[in-house]
Amino acid sequence: MRFARFTINNHSLLGVDSGMGFFDYSSVLAARSIFPSTINAKLRSQPHFSAILAAGSVFPAAAFIDSKLWIPRLVSEGLLDKAAVEELLAWADKKNLLKLIDVSKNHPVMPHLPGKFVCIARNWEEHAKESGHGLPDRPVCFGKTGNCAIGPGETIMVSEEFGRIDHEGELGVVIGKRACRVKAEDAGDYIHSYTIINDITARDMQKDFVAKGWPWYAAKSMDSFAPFGPYLVTPDEAGPLEGQCIRVTVNGEIRQDGSIDDMHWKPPELIEAVTRMITLEPGDVLATGTPPGVGPLRPGDKVVVEIDGIGRLENQVGEWK
């Protein structure tokens, strides 16, 4: 199952694709008057979702005008779980309410606004080497802030004053429920979906800050430095991660081409390590590190990140004036 957000006639819609194209899921929720905060844990625990369908209050379609803010709540309430979505779509189909989104004319935008990005440094040995480091003895994490987030087709903004700006294609793990001190063997229960993220980095600035012993937060968290999307892909749809590749091209030239098999720590181990220190909330994105081959971006470039089974994220590079 894939989720994507679309902006059509100045309205933001959430689409879901269960194999027959993207249906307008926002209008289905509105038709059932389902409002996320009305669905409580007792109802979610019931074996059938029909009780939930009768639980809502007024949920106008207009509530999805800024649905990038609603998606984490829908995730946390279980309204983007496979069983819930399938039952709602089946109901809408019987009522002849399903509306296909014309993806030839309407392209996905940023899926949602995460509460936070938690990113992993040096999770590929060869990338660690090209950065002048070895593998750390435990996962090293850092954050990116919401101002970084942009969607597919949006412009990564760079400036000469910041020196070299690099691409870093990565697998993103979207958290499905509040995760605190989770064990690796249980981590799958906390993964809602996968996505693609390009961890843009002001490399010269980062190196300068590190050399001075300063935090390198700013080198990672500039405006537009976290393109992600275009889809949220559930694990059953994505299939096993083993053997899947991450490829980054710039103007058609391959820069990065790595296998997820070569990650030093896989997503379950990363979730365990991160949640021992940082509680992850629904909709948060865990960026799992980048393979070797990071390289510079310049104004006018087109950078594409592709991950097998997840999709393709494409962005242009522009320049601040």
C-alpha cells in the first residue's frame, strides 16, 4: 500500500494506492465523518473496524487543506493501517464514492511535515572512509528540523557563501506509533512505512565546524535540505529490504549506487539505538544513512534518488539571490 499527498485546485488530498491507482482517501474519511482524535484506543483494539467507522464527529473535506499536518495524527490513530484503509475503501466502493486521482496531471507533493528527522551518520563503511572516518562503535545520530522538509519537484536552494553542498540519498523509516526504548526484535511493530530522503549537507561548513569543535547542526538544517517522498510505502508493499539498492544520479550521471545489505546497522537496530535516548513519535522520519559516492550539487542540477520498491525522488537545485 502506498500513500501520497496531492494538491488539486488548491486543496490538499491524501491518496492511497492499494494496487488499482491512487484513490482520494480524504473524501472517504470525510464521507464517514471520521475525525482522527475521536478514535480512542478501546475502539482501535476491537477486531473489526466497523465500530470505528461509526465513531467520528464532523470531519469536513476542508480539514485536509493542510493535510501535511494531519498525516501523523492519522498514522497515530490507526487510520492509515492496512486493515482500516481496506475496510474504508470497500465501504466507499459499495457507495460508489471512490474517486481516482489522475496522476498524469497531478503529481505527489511532500507527504507530510514530520515532527523531526533523526538521521544516522556513517552507517556505510565505505561512506565513512570517504569522509575520512572509520565506522563508529555505535550508531551516531543527529537531527534535521522541519524547515528542511521539501517534497518531490521542489527546489533545493544553495549559495556560494556556504561552499560545497552534497547530496546523500537515504532510506527513510516513517514511525507508526510512539517508540521509546524499543528492542530491535520488536521494531517492526513501530514502522508504518518507508520513504526516500536526500540528506543535503553543506560539506565545507560541516568540516569547518567539526575542526573547531562546534556542533554542525546548521550544515544539515538549512532551508530545503531534506527533500523526501514522494510516497509512504508500507513494509508489505515494499517487500524485503534485503538486496534493494539506493541510487543517486545528478544530471543522469550515477553518483551513488549502494545496497541496503551493506548498511552496518539495519533499521531495527537503529530504532533500538535511537529510542534508548530519543522517543520517536508517529510521523517522525528516521534517515538510515547514505552509501558511498556523495558529491557536490550546483545550481541547475537535477538530482534523483531511487530506492528499489520505494520509488523515485527528483529535485532541482536553485541558488539563493
